[in-house]
Amino acid sequence: MIQHTAVFSYFIRIFLVGFIGFLLFSCKNEDDNDADRFQGIYVGKVTYTDAETQLNLEEATIEVEKIADQYHLTFPQGIPAFPQLSFEEFNTAALNIGADSIHLVRITDTSLQVNYTNDHGATWTANTTK
């Protein structure tokens, strides 16, 4: 009976070590993935319009990078720098704070949509995918 209990105890230990190992190595760290899930290169239709310029690019790239707590959008050459905006992150998207019909930037891990007009009448639009 003692030998049978020792064998059972041995299997319990092996099971616990395996289970703990599984938990440690198979569970991904959500914080690491969330930190950069909206960053990357997005490709698609991009336009820019102001009093002097009208650009319509059918296939352009926009780079999204997170610096500190803000997302920075880098538009293609020839398009002026995009305003610095603060974003609120949700489960599946980041949306600029104060978004409305003419001040909208929405980033997901697969798409970027921009419809933004500044106080001087310059308008950036983008409908892109990662």
C-alpha cells in the first residue's frame, strides 16, 4: 500500500509541475501585445486638401507609432504633418479624444480611418488597411 501511495504522489507532482509550466509558458502577456497592436504601416487611399494643395493618392502608406501615450501618424511625403492628438483606447480600437464628424481618427489592429479638418481648413482623409 505504501508503494502504491508513493507512485500516486509521484504522478500528482509530475502533473502539477506540468500544469504550472503550461500556465507559465502558454499564456501570452496581453500588456505586451496591447502596447503595439495599433502600430505599423497602413496602406490605402489617402487625400490631403488645403487652400493651395489637393493631393489624391490611391495607394499610399501611413505609419502609426506610439510615443509615450500618444499615437503619431506619419503621412506620405508631400502631405503636411498631422496634428498631435490624444487617443482613447477601447478593446478593438483607438479613437481620438473629442472625435466628431470632421475630427475623426480611428485605428484598429487592421485598419486606419481618418477624416480630419483642422482650424485652418486643411483636411486629411485616409481609408487604409494594415
